[in-house]
Amino acid sequence: MENAPDSGSNAIEVLSLTRRFGTLVAVDHLNFSCASGATFGLLGPNGAGKSTLIKMLTTLLPPSEGTAKIAGFDLVQHPEAVRRKIGYVSQMLSADGDLTGYENLLISAKLYGIPRAERARRIAQAFEFMDLAHVSGKRVRQYSGGMIRRLEIAQSMLHRPSVLFMDEPSVGLDPSAKRSVWERIRELRREFGTTILMTTHDMEEADHLCDRVAVMHNGVLAAMDTPAGLKAQVGAEATLDDVFIHFTGATISEGGDLRDVARTRSTTQRLG
Amino acid sequence: MSLAHEAPLSGWAEPFPGANYLRQTLAVAESDIRKLIHDPVELFTRMVQPVLWLLIFGQVFNRARAIPTGGISYLDFIAPGILAQSVLFGAIFYGISLIWERDLGIVQKFLVSPAPRSTLVLGRAISSTARSLCQMVFVYLVALLLHVQLRFGILQLAGVVAAVMLGSAIFSTFSLIVACLVKSRERFMGIGQVLTMPLFFASNAIYPLSLMPGWLRAISQVNPLSYQVDALRTLMIVGGSSAFGIGKDFLMLLAAFAVVMAVATKLYPSIVT
Ligand SMILES: Nc1ncnc2c1ncn2[C@@H]1O[C@H](COP(=O)(O)OP(=O)(O)OP(=O)(O)O)[C@@H](O)[C@H]1O
Ligand SMILES: [Mg+2]
């Protein structure tokens, strides 16, 4: 597709990737890879380093050490090339509330240099696909949380990235909104063969969507396998919740400092 | 429904060199201008201050005749200064929107796109100039009502537009730099308050350089606002004259813009870390 590399069996190869904040090592010499076309889930308690990892992989945050190859391009040496290949849905609901849904997609399409005729077609299609056509002219601040998420996923896919990064895609959504987001994610995968790396606290989500799951704790990967493989490691009747507790010693609701609470609140506020 | 099986885009090819750069820059500006169109209240609130300055300060000092203005009335003398001031005050707090949008995750979205970092900065400067042109129209209206002797030649107007836009681009980009350095809304507001008045008073906006003590004149001569005011005074007012020369004015403004652009482009990605 656009602007070469890709090919090769791994869409993501993380090489000794490290990020420090002062003395805190948020991501600690990580090494792992993701096969092309697969959906890779990152589980881990608050503060495990998941968002920090994703910010490095999306070129938002420079690594302290190490690097990664995304769709065949080195993150540190060719960040611009990496940006052409990736999409990003952040942990926050970050569609621009002061613009309409249509305007959000329009600006994105222009930033990605999609030519005019193609732009109109892709935007119309995206609204159709995400079941948002009836609200495309409304300002996003009037959308529900589930609608904003679907809009953001559509936005991140306009340029047909090879690799899509999603940081807690269904956080704060009610069960039916969540299901509808999951459905679209699976559909996208089927249509475009997009490689997906996502973080989540939601074990059901991981079970549902991910081919492989890694449990992250204190900046390192404590375990990595298929969901079934991980469960088998822990015990016969184990669930992913048990896996999580086994490898991190934490329950999912435990932990969470002031920053997390504040963030969850502001997300909730935006969900209105 | 099916999305796939799209023909690959032959169209990433540019119709002319730099087309993509231009499109990306304008997309950044468009995003901001569309918000302004949805909610233009801000434009109106910005109109209060120049009216007060012209109506009260200008009128009073016009009577006092305390300030040597080189053959034009004091009101004529400060009208360009007040236009520059209104542009400055509008632009200098522009950076807070960057901090705001960073907190919402919007800036991150721009930064993960392949748009060159300089387009993200330049686009914002352009949207700031669009605001400044609205202010210009308004200040001209007020000045007309107060019988300021305005010039309306095409060339003069074009020059005024250019000086207004450059001033707005310089100070809004400077404001982005401050935002990238302080990173929080509270600190930004504090610094913004501290910067604005000195920038204004250490310039020729409301009194000529010749009245200033030496140290203040020295500062004024490195303040881009002085060159903007000088250019405006020359082009906007009947009988207005330039202290620096109009060529030097625009050179200094362009140089200042180049400097803030380069610094802001360098610092911009750090707003999210
Ligand atoms: N900009 C920063 N400056 C200092 N410390 C930071 C910064 N960003 C993250 N950290 C710290 O790095 C650690 C990892 O944070 P990160 O946001 O990556 O966790 P996470 O796994 O995404 O957590 P959550 O599940 O709450 O989203 C935390 O201890 C956090 O406080
Ligand atoms: Mg996180």
C-alpha cells in the first residue's frame, strides 16, 4: 500500500523499548512482536505502563532507550514513515466536541493527504459503516460515548493504516455500546486485515477480540500467549480474570491513583 | 457491507509540489476557523478593549496635546497602536487552546498524523490571522466613527492587512512556544498576564520612541510590536510617517516570524510528553 515497506510477517517488533520518567521506569526493556493481521491485547493494572508503551509506538513520546519497527519502519529513525502507517485511538475520548462528526473526519482526511474525490467517498462510507450517518452534521459534544468511540475508530481508519493502536477502546461505555464497538473492530479486521494492538482492563473484551494477550506489570510483560493458553497456564477452569490476578497479584478494580480517578471522571463527564 | 477492495490510491501523488504541505497547513487552520464560525462569541468580546482605549484614552490625550506626534492628532497617532494592541492581546493567549486541546487528546491526534510538525504550527498561525482581520475591520469602523484620518488606497490597505497578519502570526506562535514550555493552564495564564503589558508599553504603540528613556527605547527596538505599529502608522493614517522605514519594518516582522516558527516547530511535539 501507500509508501512502501510493510511485508515481513511481523507488523510490530518491539526491541528493548524503555521509557523512564525521572527515576521511574514506566516501560522496562520490552521485547515482543505482533504478527501481521493479528489482534494483540495488553492487559495490566493502572500504572503498568500500557499507555506509555502505546505513546512510544505511535511516536508521541520519544523512547529513553531501544526502538521498535512498525510496518517495517524504525520508530526512532523514521517517525514520519511510521505515522503514515498507523492509526491511533487514544484512551481519552478525543474527537473534537466543538466540530461536527463530519468536520472531524474531513480534517483528518486532509491531514492524511487523501485526495478530494476519495475523501468524500471514504467519509460517507465511514459514517455508513459506523452507523452514524444520521448525526454526521451534529456537533460531537452531543454524541453519546459509544458514538464518539465509533467516530474515532472511523477517523483512525480513514487512511487505511496497516497497524491500529487502541488504548482502552471501550472504557466507560455501557454494555450495548461496548458490543457495538467490538463488532466494528472485528469487521474492520476482516475487511482490511489491520493489525491491532489494544490495551484493556476488560477481560471479556480481551477474550472476545484478541488472538494474543500479554499481561503487563511494572513496565515488563509478565506473560504472553493466546487467551486459551494463558488460562491453561493458570489452571483448568481459569478465566482471564484469574490470569490477571495470577500474574499481577492485583485485582482489576484495585490500585489506581489520583490521576486515574481524575481521568476516569473527566472521561465520564465527556460521556455526559 | 463491504469496504475493502478499494483501488489503491494513485492520488497520493501531488498535483503540484508542496500541494500536500499546503493542504495539511490549511486543514489545521480550517479546524480552528470552523470552531470560530460555530461559536463566534469570542470575536465580539475582543472588541470591547480597543473601543475603550480609543474612546477614552485617545480622546482625553487628544485634548491634552501632551505628546509630540509629528503633525497628526494624538487620536490619529494611537489608532494604529490600538489596532496593533488589539491584535497582540488577541494572539498572546492563543497558546492556551493548545494546552486545552492537549488535555482533550486532540493535539495527540494531529501529532500521530503524517503532517509535518511545521504545518501544525503554521496552520494555527493562519487561523490566528483570520481572527486578527476581524479585529482590523472592527477597529477601522470605530476609528471612522471617531473621525480618525484613515487612508483607503488599495496598496495601503494591503500593507495594513499584511502587517496585521504578520503581527498576529508572530504573537500567536510566540504564545504556542510559551504553552509548550509551561504546559499547564494555570502557569500559562500567569505568564500571559506578566508578558502582555510589558510588550505593549515597551513599544511605540501609544507614545513615540523619542519620548522614551534610553533603556526603554533599546527594548522597544527589539520588540516586534514596534515594527508592526510603525508599519501601521505609516500605511493607515493620513500624514503618518515611519520612524524605521517601511522596508525595515516588514523585514523585522518576517525575521521575527521565522524565529518563532522555527522554535515552535521544535517545541511543539513536547506539549504531549
Ligand atoms: N508524563 C509523565 N510523567 C511522569 N510520570 C508518568 C508520565 N506518564 C506516565 N507516568 C507514570 O508512568 C507509569 C505508567 O503510566 P501509564 O499511563 O503508562 O500506565 P497505564 O498502564 O496506561 O495505566 P492505566 O491503566 O491507568 O491507563 C505510571 O506510574 C505513571 O504515573
Ligand atoms: Mg493507560
